[in-house]
Amino acid sequence: MDSVFKDRRAALLMIAPALLVYTLVMIVPIFWSIGYTTLDGNAITGFEFVGLDNYTHFFQDPAAIDALWFTVRYAVLLTVLQVGCGYGLALLYVFYLRHKASWVRTVLFFPVVLPTVAVALMFSKFFQAAPTDGPVNTIITALGGSSVDWLGASSSSFWIIILMDLWRSMGFYAVLLYAGLVDIPAEVLESGRIDGASGLTLVRRIVIPLSLPVLLSSVIFSINGTLKVFDTIVALTNGGPGSATTPLTLYMFRTSFAYGEYGYGSTIAMMLTLLCLLVTVFIFRSMRRDVTKG
């Protein structure tokens, strides 16, 4: 077997089918989309070469800027909450819930496997204001308050989206980070306790540095997933009220397939791709700089 892998022709022949499929499914569409960014129109009306006008239009488009701002706010806030709550739960699993950790992990992981539409429908009914009040408004009115249209206001609908996605995802990050924490040698933790470290000091000085690789992976996984959010928002608010909760992905979808502007839609997709790339590079460089200083 070693002789086969040392033969470059044999190795190339073995990976050629997978490489061909990857090229056709991933690489070719990327360059195809880049080509579309220089065009205006669609397959029905025809295409016209416009050069870099689509990129100029993106930075002058108020709707695109609003979608970009919503995407960044949503991604940063949800990433902090996802990874932070997940890490906190993972610490509870390791240090305080050892005997019940498997049962707790199962319960908290359960929302991850639920269909997005079902979760969105549950939250919309939970915060419903019309024609009948949901459980939240029922409690508020019972306490003497007035019914609130949670999904009808831009500020409250944003926080409901955050709450729903946090409830769905924090169990996943808890399990992911737990896998990194259990790899920390018990001898190292015991040595830290003997040296006087306990509680937050033990976590800050020993646990976090040793779990940094899986923590970094979680942050990158989370930020890229939240920047590309689509299904949860479509299922819960469909970008409303108005366009208050419209991310770049939904704006790109509407621009391309509802309005037939393939070139501008591809430009929005390309800007989102560049945003994900820049954020990932920034996180890698920041973490590497912190490790070097440490």
C-alpha cells in the first residue's frame, strides 16, 4: 500500500474522481459567479457587460448597506452568545455535572436536530400578538401589561431571532467545546489546584489556554455560519417587518431570483464571501498574535 501512495500517478488516479466532482460542484460555480459580477441582466433579457459598476452600486445601495449592517450585528452578537453559553455549559459538564452530564447534554442538544421551520413556527406562536395572544403576551396581560407585537417591530424581532437561534445552537457548541475540555489531562488540573488555582483562576490560567484550539474552531465555525444565515430568518420573519431583519443572503436571493438581477445578486454573494474570508483571517491572526505574546 505504501508503494501505491508513493507513486504519484497512482495517487492522482485515485483522487481524480473526487477532485473532478469538487471542481465541477465548487470551483467552476465560483468562477462563474465572479464572471456574473461584471454583467447586468439575466438569461431572459440578456446580459450586458458593466465592468465594476455592480460593486460601485453595492456601496451606494442603502438596502445593501442595511442588510450588511444587520448581518454583521447578528453574526457578532450570536457568535459571542453561542460560544460563550456553549463554553459555560461545557465547563458545567466537566466540573459540576459529571454524573449527569450525558443526560443534560442530550436534553440541550435536542433543539439542534429539530427542523428549522418547526422551531420558527413554535417561536412565532410563542410570541404571537394577533389574532390571539401567544403565551408571552398572555402572561404580560395577566400581570397588568399590554400586548406587544414582538415580530412587528424591528428591535424586538431582532432579539427574538437571536433568542431562537441561540436556543437552537448553544447545545451544539456545548458538546463541541466539551470534547475539547475532556482532553485536558486531569494531572494538569490537579497540579493547578495544588498550586492554589481554583474557580475562575483555574479556568482563566489553565483551562482556556489548553482548550484554545477547539475554542478558535468554534468561533470560526459560528461566525461563518451566522454571516450566512438564511433559513431561520426566512422561516420566522421573512426579512420583516419591512426589511429590518433582512441579511445579505436573503437580499441576494431576492435580487437574483425575484428581481432577475443575476449580476448584482452575484456581486452581493461575492461581497459576503469576502466578508467571511476577512473575518476568518482576522480571527486567525489575532489568535496567533495572542499565542505568540503568551
